Amino acid sequence: MKIIKKIALIIPTLDSSYFINIIESAMNESENYKNLELIVQVPEKNSNIIERQIQIIDNLMQQNIDLICLIPA
């Protein structure tokens, strides 16, 4: 039985090519690992980004995520 590791990446916005490049790089790198599931979360546009990032973290913690990588707003 393979153990799948779940890694969550929380990005503050998609309004910057910098953050889009981070997502693309993480997705490309995660494809090299068969036992890795990458979950990318981005707060909704026009939301309070900091509050929404906290909500996303709370939700992910309930999903048995192995690693949460947060890029704070």
C-alpha cells in the first residue's frame, strides 16, 4: 500500500505572475513524486485575504494534510 503525502500550498493571490510561477513550479515538481498530492488554495478575489488564508488553514488542518506551505499576504 502506497502512502500518499498531502501538501497544501496557500498563495495570497493570482494577480501576480510571481505567484503564478510558484504554483506552476510546485505543480511541475509534484509530478515527479507518485506518492504526493499537491493541493493549491487561493483566497477568492475581493475577499479579506488574511482572514481567508486563516480559514483555509483551519479547513486544511481538518483534512489530515501532512504539510501546509503558506505564503502570507
